[in-house]
Amino acid sequence: MSETAPIVVGFDARSTGADALALARAFGRVTGARLVVVAVHPGSAAIGSGKVDAEWVADRHRAAEDMLARARDQVTGEETVEYRNVASSSAAHGLHDVAEETGAGLIVVGSHHAAAESRMFAGSTAERLLSGSSTCPVAVAPPGLSDRPGLSIGRIGVAYIEEPEARTALASAAALADAVLASGSDPELRLYTVVSAPADVLPLPLGRDAEQAFLEKARSYYRTALDEAVQRLPAGLRASGHLLTGDVVEVLADLGDADVDVLYCGSRGYGPVRRVLLGGVSARLVRRARSPVVVAPR
């Protein structure tokens, strides 16, 4: 992520807005990027015969202004922050437009697991952004992140397999680690590959010896890929590779703040033996992850 590219933050009246802003501020502290805090409200819509409910539109505009006022109350540091009230057909579309206009390096939103009060649009903004054509990474803050004391970014995880999407995610994570290093801290990159349990990989009975040999070969392949990925990283960055076993979403979602401060992943990925990062893993992961997740664009 570029140090000069701004960070676009989707803010609403729910607790997810505070979570997104907290995560964006943590990114901003290490990158020096300015924040563009955006409240999106529904735009004008015809109600028949070309008429528009101007009173309803004005009410939604005022509600968005109230949201931005709450955001201002939460920013007490020295950050450079711009606030925008944007009318759009959806929150995701509005955030995408602002990101494109400003040349943003990151879009930050909250998870949809929160109460429905004050919701401007139906559906999950995070999932709509992930399924769209965003040209920059999308970060999703888990519920309750704003309540965590001392939020910082130092341990940067990457869901990794030897595929283009994962290499893109690793490049974004390495750029963030470089920014953290430049800010005076000592970051650590942690690459995670999750392989399935034996029963999932080998549905047919092959015999104990053949099964063991197959699994050892598969794990050796992934271990080698992890080691080579770590070796390709800049020499000044601390990095390690971790080979884990289990369901990929469950294992990655269970990584907590003792493991990573943020987890990068690609939009999809496939393994040579079976799917290791299944298509749609990123979407399922952001619904369940304990840590912030950053999804790199395809």
C-alpha cells in the first residue's frame, strides 16, 4: 500500500463504523496516509411520474451528517482527516467511487455482524465491495475492534499458497511491513498455509502406507513453497512460514491478536492437490475472523 495514497473509511451509526475507523487510524499511524471518512446515504429516487421524495432524501442526508459528527468525535489525534457525505445507490458503490476519485490505497469497512439500527442500506457493504471490481485492497474490521486497547499493527499475517492471488496479497502485506519498519517499529510477517486433514484430502481408501506417503509429499510441497516465499522477501523484514492443518476458514478465522494484528488474503486461490483456499474463502473469512482481514484485489 502506498504511503501517500489515502485510506477511505466507510462510517455509519452502528458499532461497525467505530471499528472501521479504529482500524483505519491504526493503518494511518504507520503509513502516514490521510483518512477520507465517508458516510453514504441513498440518493434521489423517483416515486412515480418523475416525482422525487425530497423530504426523505433530505432526512437521509441529515442522518449521514450526524454519522460524520460521531466520526469527528472519535478522532482526537493528529491525523489528517477529510469527511465526506456521499449520495449513492449503495454504500459499496459510494465507497468505490470515492476510492477511485482519490486514488485510495485501501478501503476500510466494518463487519456486518452488528445490530440493524441506523442501517442505510441492506446487505453487507464488505461483501459487496469484495464481490465488485475494487482496484485497491479492502480491509474489514471485526466486531468490537474499537474496544481493544492499544490497537497497533506489528504482526502481519498472510494466507499463502503458491498462486498469483496469494502472491499479490503477500506483496501488499510486505509493503505494509516496510511502512511499519520505516515508522520505527519492528514488524513481523507470518505466512500461513492451511492444508486439509487426511480424510478431506484422500476420500478414497489407498492403504495406510500410500496415504502417509501422499500426505508427506503434499506437506513437503507446501513447506517448500512457504520457505521459498519467505526467502524472496526483503532481507530487512522478519518473516516466518507456518504450515497448519484443518478447515481453511476455521483455522484462519481463529487467528487472534496473539497471532496477528491483521491478516492479508487473496480474493481466491487453489492448491495443486485439492483446493486449499477455496473460491469464496475471503468472503467467508471476513464474516468469522477474530482479526482484521485485508483482501487484495484480483
